[in-house]
Amino acid sequence: MRLLYQLNAAFTAIIIIIMSLTAFFIYSLLMDLLVQDELRQLEGRAEVLRNIANEQNPSERVAQLSQFIQDSNFPIVLFDRYGEEVLFSTLPAETAQKWVENYDGDLIEEEVWEGHQGESYVVYDLGFAPSRSGMILVIATPLDDLQVVQTIFAGRMIGVFFIGLMLAIIMGYFLTKKLVTPLTRLKQEVKKIEKRQFSQVQPVKSSGEIKEVEQSVRQMAHELERYITSQKQFFQNASHELKTPLMSIQGYAEGIRDGVFEKDAADKGLTVIVSETERLKKIVNEMILLAKLDSDEDVYHPQATNVIDVITQAKDRLVPLAKERDIELRLESDEAFHTFVDRERILQALINMIGNGIRHANHEVILRSYVEGDVLRILVTDDGDGIPEELLPQLFERFIKGKQGETGLGLAISRAIVQRSGGTIHAYNNKEQNGATFEMKLTKRMSSLRSDIIEEGNDSRKKERDDNGSETLH
């Protein structure tokens, strides 16, 4: 069943239930309201009769009373309360006698009295003469007359009910359609994403939460398109990077097997094979490491670390490479900075950054570290030719490398490690001098193990308090 019809059915059911309950209570209360209104009218008539009865001239009093009874045409009973005698009545004698006999017992406090044949009357009684005489005047209205009014009102109420129901259904249909239409359009756009037609995804006119969902869907389409594009590019670059050493290995191996390379040429070919094998192994290992860093595999083991010591260690490891290229490697470090990271992974990220600087520097590479509150800034600055502007936006992507790059995975690994460490990394060209700067930021983080220990300690102390409290109660 379509959502449009489900919402309309639910809306209609709610309207019917609410209006039915409302009609039931109104119909139930209507009779009470009619009875109370009739009692007020009867009381007014009784006051008129009381005034006539108090008329000083007996002849005028009798004439006015007779005229009032004829003009009003409503049931009246006048009886002696103590003598249980009916003095005057416009009702059947049996009904009047029944009322006289039961007045002091059951009827005196009631508003509706029954006749001798089961018919009902709304009545108002009052002492018609001085109270010691015991004369009671009862003015009545048949309950059937009120029920006729109630029935007429109920019929009109049912008509209004159905008209209101139809209007509510029509309005609900259009409102629901306005709500469901964006969802239908959104479903069509999601189908395009399912078919990978990302460029054809169009905005959907909507508001509120549906607008937020629509924006999330379009953002998801953009991210999926970017991800799939990067994956295609990754596989293309990976196949190219893997194909080059494999071709060299295959060429030299076949040449040695077929006798094309002999003696020194064969030795050179074996050296190339070993070198390309090592390069191929390095590429595969770095690809595996990147995949693990991007996943939830257990390859990152944080511990309490002084990052300044790691920077010094990275610098010491790259001194031979710097001397080989005749590059001066200087370190300007700040105070100690302790945080909770994987020491070996951070060392690897720093080696990749510093090594990249050494390969592109002309004369020197400077390492600087600054502690700013809870943040450590690490800058690796070289005096080379800088980073090409078209390369900057994708510098940390996989298999993106400059002229003197190796596998094109080093900076991508550095970024993955820094992100796993809760930090950031980026690069920019120096404005006032030649070369480029790589900047890494790390934030102090508490050991998750330490947090668990603290929480465990708090739970233990709480349990202790509870146990002590229980013992006291016992």
C-alpha cells in the first residue's frame, strides 16, 4: 500500500474516531441541557402562576388563571400533599394520582417523573399556597417533546459530521500529497544513485526534515561519486605502479633464461630483478598498510608518548640520507609534549614527511615544533622549488608523487596515521622564500585504558558505598 494512501487512511481513521467520540458525548449531554433549559422555562411559568395566585381580587385571579392554562396548553397538576387528593389536573387521572401518592417518597427530589403507562415528564413543583396548606402545583413537559428536539439536532449533527469529514479527507489528501510528493521524488533520485547516475541527481523541492534528508542524499551521491572515482584512479595507478617493476623483472628474467644476458649483463639483470622485487614488495606492503589504516583492523596501538623524542628519533634516522644528498638537517624543538598515540606509526609518518623534504630540498631542511596549549605543531620546511600548484589539492592522495617521488604512497600513509592519531596534516608553499612546508598538528589525548581504569574505580567505590549502606540498613 502506497504511503499516500496509508497516511490518508490513518488521517481519516483519526478524524472518524475523534468526531464519533465528540458526537457521542454531545448527544449524551444534549438531553441534560434540554432538561435543564426546560426546567428554567417551567420555573418561569410557575412564577407567573404564583403571581396570579397572589392576585387580591378572587374573581380576577380565577379568570387570569383559567386564561393562562388555556393559552399555555401544558400539563398541570394541583394536589393536596397531606390529604393525597388531586384538586386539579390536565393529565390523566391515573398519572396524577400516582404522583400524589409517591410525591413525598420518591419524586420530591427528582426532575423527571414517570406516568402510569411508562411515559416520562420533566416537572417543576412548588408550593402553590402557604406551606401549611400543603397544596403543591406541578408543571410538566412530556419528555418525548425534548427527545424530538434531540433527534432533530442529532440528524443535523450527523449531516455536519459527514460534511466536515469529507472536507477533512479532501484537505488531508492534498496536505498528505504535498508531504509525500517530495518523498516520491527523493525515491527517484535514490534510484539514480543506485544505478550510479550521480551526475543526474537533481535537487528536490521540500522543507523541514525532508529537506535535510534530501541534502544528505545529494551529499552522499557526491561522496560516492568522489569515492568511486578515487577508487578507479587508485586501481589504475596501482596497476601502473605494479606493472612497471613486473615488466622489468619479467624482461631480465626471460633474457637471462634465454641466454640474451651473460656474465656482467646477467649480473646486472639479477641486480635489477632484486631491486625491482624490493620496490614491488615495498609498494605492496604500503598498500596493505594503507588498507589496514583505513579499516578497523588492529594495526594502531596507542601508548603514552613524548612526541618530541619521536621527532628527534626520526631526524637521527634520516641523517644518512641527508648527508648522501648534501642536505643540512636541523632540528628546533620545543618543550616535551606527551600524548597517547602509536609511537611507531607517528615515527613512520614523520620519516615520510622529512624524507620527502630531503628529496626536494636544495640545501637544508628545518624541523620545528611548537607547543600551543594542548596542541603540538610540527613543521618540516625545505628550500627546494616548492610544490606545483596543480599538485597541492591531491598531494596526500594515493599514488600522487612529484618528480623525485618513490611509490606515491608515503604521504598518503602519513595522513592516514595522523588522522588515526586525532590530528591533521597539510602542506603549502612558502611565501617569503623558496620551498614548501609540511605541517602536522597533534592534540593531547587521554589513554582510553586510563579512562576505563578511572571509570572502573568510580564503579568500585560506588559499589562499596552501596554495600556499606546495605549493611547499615540490615
